[in-house]
Amino acid sequence: MERGIDNRNVLDKFAEEFCKVTDKHVKYIVVSGFVAISHGRTRATEDIDMIIEKVSFDKFRELHTDLVKNEFECLQSSKVEDIYDYLSKGDSVRYVRRGTFLPPEMDIKFSKDEIDELQLATRKKLDLTALDIWFSSIEMNISFKEELLKTPKDMEDAEHLRMIYKGEIDENFINEIKEKIRKLRLKENDKR
């Protein structure tokens, strides 16, 4: 799905409304493609990726209940126990506007390792986006796109972010993150 100005506004509004509810209950970050899109890059996307801190079932139930109250629903299940089980097993779950079953979607995962914990600890509200959303840092996004994901669109996203933040990027931090990715994520993939 190609995003134009109208679709961008729909995506931004959905993200801000979802994040506003989420922020009341858990620490979160928005990562991946939406970071580049929110900085003006035009590319196809149907979802927004979010990582949330691991929380207890009771705390997650509070979040889920508030999301439902605010007209969001989970595509995998309406039962909070099932949703929490998916997340606890390392799977992601998708929320949409109630009754739509269409994009945009929020794809949520629990934090899974020290890299995700570092992303949550270094999260930022990025002024250039004009959005009231917590994002993983630009350095984190560039590192994941260049070191782990490496698809052509991810490499273009990284290049776009490098251009937007030229002179502000901490290359030493990027190299540290890439080393952690090699140690934790790439070795994990090699075991599969």
C-alpha cells in the first residue's frame, strides 16, 4: 500500500492515539519503518512496530482493557489471556481500530533481550516528526536496518535517516549496537 499525504495523516493519527493509551500503562518504543516514514520517507507499510517492556499479566490486562475502551481490538484474540500468552512466547500481536480489520495496524512485541532493554532506556521523542510518540533512537534504527534487517528498503530507510540527521549521529554508539546485534541476534539466528 503506497502512503500519500492522506494515508500518512491516517497512519500518524492512529499511531499517536494508540501510543497515548499505551504510554499510560507501559514503557514502549516505536521502531523500524514508521521511524523513516515519520521523517518524510514515502514507502509502503501496513503496520507500525512497537516494543513494550515485559510486564505482569495484571499490568498487561490493564493496558488491553484501556485499548479496547479506546476502540482498538487485537486480531489474534479477544481474550487477554491468549494475547498475553502470545507475547510471553515471543510472538507479536496486532491491534487495529475496532471493526476495521484493515491497516493501519500496531504490531506489538515484548522486549526480548538486553538490546531491546537498551532501546527502551534510550528512547526519544523525535522533534522532527512532530509526533508525540516515543521512538527508539535514530542510532538504534540505523543499526538494526544496516546490521540485521539489510533488505533494500531497510537500507534505504537507514540512508534516509543518516541524511536527515547528518552531523548529529553518534557513530560510536551505532558500532556498539551493531556489535551487540552480532553477538545476540545474529548468533541466535545461526542456531536456528
